[in-house]
Amino acid sequence: MTYRTRRARRRALRRGTTDFPATVRSSRPGIHFTLLITATPCPEPDDVHDPHDTANHIRQDLRAAAADALQAHDPVDLPAARDACDRHLSAARTAAGVHFTATARLTLAPDDQAAVNELLAQSRAQSITDALESQRTQALAERLAHPAALLAWLLHNSAIDPSALPDDNTLADLAQRLARYPRYASEPFEVQVLAVVRDFFDQFSRPEQKRMLMQLLADAMRGARQPAHAQKIEELRESAPRPVSTTPSR
């Protein structure tokens, strides 16, 4: 087609590079991004170019650029994909001797949006299932973190001969391992600290050791200007079991 004036050629080029469609793959197999891309020549090309051929080169270049920008992006996070596409296409480019930049409007076709919605629904359901399973496992580990509780659970939940049950040392080792089951990262800081303190106290089996630790804790609370808390700890210390005297009575 022959364009008689420079203005006609510019209009033809603008028509060929304004809101032209592109469909590119996403990181999810079978789901695609849909784009409307507009190129802006800078500066306007000279009079000798063929608007149809130039527009064809520009469209090919920008469709390839959009594919490069989006192939690793998840359609679930559409805002991030849009930012990446805008940043990539806004760079200055050259095709068929014409310099230009571009912008794009990125969306998902209805079928692709429906697929994304299904993925999100499945992900939420799986997250709930995983969270519930993790909570059950953590609760069981906490319940069995004492040899006696572990022994009771084994007696209740197994059909093995009681004589074949683990010995005391094995039970204690298993219970200690269960006590190290990791807590949720989302648990409040105070809860995590209490768990560590409880586990620390459990490392000392003799009553006099526990009483000494409680006195150290009370002294630390007084040093932090918390005498009321220190007094409560000392009251607990006084009510704690005392070591049985081995001195023979006279």
C-alpha cells in the first residue's frame, strides 16, 4: 500500500503498533498472560520507511520481549507480573531502524483466571490440611514428651506384649526427642521462651538442682526490678519437693 504523505505513514504506523494483542506463557503450564501493547516511536521515523513492515517488526520484537519478561512469573501474583512487564517493555528498543519504547496492559483471559482461582482454592485447602496435621503432630509430641505419658500411649495404642515395651532408658530417650519437636514460628515469642525454659528445667532431674535454678531465676527477677515476680518464684521454690535425707536418724 502506498502512503502519499508523511502524516499518513505515521498514522499507519501508529495503528499497527497501538493496542496490539499478545498472549504469552506464564510459569504455570497451560495458563497464559494476555496483553495489549502500545509502542511509541522516539523520535518519529523518517519518510522512507514502510509503515506496515515497520509495525510488523515492532510487534514481533515486543511480543518476544513480553515473553522473556513473563515466562518465569506466576499468574497468581498478577501485580508482580505487571510490574516486571512494564519495567522490561519501557526500555528503549530498536526495530527496522525505528527507536521506540512501549507500555502494556496485562490481564488474564476468563479461562486463565478461572484456572488461577482453582489453583488458589486448592492451595488454601492444602494449607489448611497441612496446618491441622502439623497442629495434631505438635500436640501429640508435647503430650508424649514425658516417659510416663509415652508409656501410657504405647499401652493404649498398641497390641504388643507389655513385656516387649521399651525399657525406661529407651522411653526417656524417645520422650526427650519428642520434646525437641519444633514449635510453630508463628507462636508468640513468650510461648517459645516458656517452652525453652521448661525444656531447660527438665534437663535437671534432682530436686535440689531445680531449687537452685529457681533461686537463680528469682535473683535475676530482682535484678530486673521485679520483686513481685521474684517472690512468686521463691514461693514455688519453697513448695517444691525437697531431697530425701540419707543421714541416719539418732
